[in-house]
Amino acid sequence: HDQFGTAWAPQVATVLSLGKTKFHASYGRAINYPGLDVAVFSQIIIPPLGQSWHTLKPEQLDQFELGVQHDFSSALSTELTVFSNQGRNRYAFQTPPAFSFQYSSIEKFRTDGAELTITAKPLSTLSLFGGVSTLRAEPADLPYAPKLSLVGGLTWQPLAELTINADASYISRQHASSEARAYGANNPTEAGAYALFNLRIGYTLPWSKTHPSEVFVAGENLLDRTYYYQPGYPLPGASFTVGLKLRL
């Protein structure tokens, strides 16, 4: 970086297979450099910040992950993964009386969690999947870190020409929006819990087996839930799409 120097972002991963069981481990680092806003903010909003932005370091996020996958049979598989994301050097500006006006790479944050997924194919025409994940955030008002997430779905082909896809999800209450860049600022903005259900039905047109075309209808948020990721910006209620996919 022409202002903030060089930073390393290493990645490494390994997989160990023992029969029907696989163990995997990985580590990776993400880098986020400060942007033009730190210079503009120092000049226009709080001039006493001066040139302290020159001392900032790139923000770092280190992710550690361990997991195990076991295939009970060709029709049933499960995987458990635990992970930890550890962030540091989040930049914020400090203010009197505790500090002089200055930018500093001072804040830390962390999320720890686990995820369990199951996939099954009880019939040649039916596939199922499900998953649950839990998350603990520090600080507790870290945005977009729900404590509980549930997902599930299926693909069913009752007829050779007919395919039905359905999925559902539940996301628990979570804090939203980005935390202010002021040191020690709280993040009171929240997004409520919500559940979604989506469905797609496709019918393969019979006129060509080498270039199959499809007519389909799809519905999203069929429960017509009111939900949002950012207060004041609600996402669509129940919505539908009808389409035709042609392969010539």
C-alpha cells in the first residue's frame, strides 16, 4: 500500500482421509486497509485528528477452522465444523478527555462458532439437506453475527420431467449496521429474527432430449415475512417469477 505499507495474508489448509471419514483444518488471514475516508475525516470533520491517520495499520482477521465429515453411506453424510475468527487493529478515533484527538489501530473483535450439516438421499428421486450453526460474538453488539441459524431444503423429482426445489431458513435476532469508528462506541441497531420459505417448480419440455428446455415458476418469501438486514430498508414480501429456459 502506498500509505500503509506491506502486510501478509497467508493461507494454509489440509485434509486427512481415513476410509469414510475426512478431517480438515485451515487457517487464513484477511487484510483491510483504511480508505480515503480517514484523510478526509481528519481534514473536514475533526481537524484536530491531524495527520494521525498516517500511523494506522491494516486491519487483520485471522480465521481458524477444524472439521470432520463422515459418510455413513452413499445416501447419508454429515459434517461438523468449529471455527474462530479473531480480528485486530480495527481503526477508530480517540477523543478527549481520556485521549488526545487521534486515529489509532486499537480495537479487537472475535466470533467463535460451530456448524453441523446433514445431507441425505433416501430415494433416487429425493435429496435432503439441513444445517444448524451457532455463533458467539465479542463484543456482543458486533453486527451481522446471529447466535442461531437454521437452514434446510430438498430436491424432489416425482416425474422425470418435473423437479421441485424447496428451502427454508431461520436467522435469529442480530445487531445490524456498522459500528461507528469512535473508540468504544456502542451499536444499538438491531434486525429482528425472521424465517423464510422458497419454492421452485420446473417442468422439462419434451421436444428435445439433447437440448432440454424448461418452464418454471418460483416463489420467494412465501410466508410473506417482513424482514430486513438494515432498519428502514425492508426486503420484499412474497414474490413470484415465471420463466422459460430455452436451449437451442
